[in-house]
Amino acid sequence: MTTRRTFLLRSGMASAAALLARAGLTEQQTSADPAVQPNPTLPDQLRAAAADETIKTTKLTDTIFLLQGVGGNIVCQIGPDGKVIIDSGVATGTRKLLDALGKLDENRLKLLINTHWHMDHTDGNAVLHLQGGAFIIAQENTRARLASPQYLRVYDVHFPAAPEAALPQETFADANTLWVNNDQLTLVHAPNAHTDSDIFIHFVKGNVIHAGDLWFNGMYPMIDLSSGGSIIGMISGVNAVLAKADDRTKIVPGHGALGNKAALAAYRTMLVTVANRVRDLKARGKTVNEAIAAKPTSDLDPAWAKMGPLKPDTFVALVYESL
């Protein structure tokens, strides 16, 4: 048996869902609702793991780096204007995150961009704002959701409103453009995808895209129906990322290993295939449980169910309910 820490590092994702899987919930322990996997202690598990995390740093370009620990994948751009980071991870891991950022260059932390509201991407916001000095930018729904209590139905977890220091100081609706460290950063909203607050960030000159949780690389994605997510929105968001990418673009998923356009295109094919199959079952009058029993992902499971947050049955249920 591997330790939790070893598992998280090896999987390259360390998401809330991965910790759920490590908790060893059985089918008998899950809710009667196939789209709900109860784990009300999930935030505590994440914070306990993050307190002992190791940050892995990967150089993507001379000025852009990928940092992976507990929580979603983080990207940092360095330069004379100051550091820009995408997502803040889990609060208990911010000391090690700041240490890792400090090793990249001597310039201060300037901007923090959130890809969406989920805690494994935003829990460190307050620390990075108050101690690191980061100005926080996000899509407007991220601030709205962080500012009020939230319920993550797929894991049956309630989250209180975040403190004022964790809230984005600047928001936008559809798109935003920044010019920082001699590069153009394009921030694009993907409506009703993983949540209703998702964005992806394109470093135009650097040819790097952080796709956020539009992409769970090598695994079935979690779709947060309670936050406005949908399979159609996921597919549309991935299409938008692919439209910005070329064969040399380095694409960072929200969870999983660094990827490229070909890998993201394969993920899109999987999403479309499952959506079409589940839509057909639903059109033929099948209930959600009957759709699950039909095993519409059986031929895909060897490639996509080897790791990640969701069992195939739960993914099918989420797709069914979002159609």
C-alpha cells in the first residue's frame, strides 16, 4: 500500500476527488444517489495533506513554471513586473508554495488568477493576498460563490463563505486581457462547464495555456452540477481551449500531468462520446440507474478510469443529469 502522500505525488493531481478515492469509500458507503459520494470531512483531509506536501516545479518556458502539490495545478509567470500565479492551492500548503515561488526569482508576487471557485484552487487566496501581497482576479461568479456558502453536491460537502481577504478584488464577465512581463495573458470564461465560474488562461507569447478544471488529464472529470456545471459546457470550454492551441502549445490541466493539444483532443473525443451515448439512453426513456446499468463507458474505462476522481458510474450519472 502506498502512503497518501506518495499517491498524491505520483498521480500528479492531489485533488479533493483523489483524496476521496484514497479514503476507500465502497459502493455500500455511498449515497443512494449515484452522483453523490458523501465525504463531509473532505476539506479537513485536503488541509491535512497540504500541510505536509512537497511542491514539484517544472519549467515550461524561461518565464513560466508549473507547480504541483496538494490541490489543483498552479502556474507561475516570473519577470520584472512581478510574479503572476494561477490558483492558490490549499491554505495549509501556502508556506511551501511561497518558498517554491521564492526560488524562481527575486521579484515579488503581484497577481493571483483563480480558474474557478473550488477550494483546492482558492483555499490559499487569503494567505497569498495578505502575506504575499497578491491582487486577485477571477470571473465574477468565482467571487459570488466564494462570498456566500456553497454546497458541493457530488461529495455532499458544505463550504462556508470565504473571508473578505480571499475574495477577488477584480472580476470580469466573459473575457479579460492583461499585459504582464512582456506577454499577453488572455482570460476566457467557459460558461456552465466544470462550474459556472471556469476560465482558462492563455499566455500568448509563451504559448502556454492553463485550462483549469475544464481538463482532468487522463481521467473522467468531475462536473459540479450544484455550481452550474454541465457536460455540454465542458465540451464547449475544451473546444475554446483547442481553438487557441497549436501543436507546440503546452497545456496545463487543472489536475493531472502536463499535456498538449493532441492529449486534450483525445479527452474531448471521450467527452463527446459519453455525452452522445448517455443522451441516446435518456432519449429512449432510460432512468439514470438504467443508463448506468447499460455501462456506456465500458470500452472507455481501461483508458479513463485508471486514476482520478470519479468512478465511471458516477460520471455517467453526472452526464445524464446535466443533459
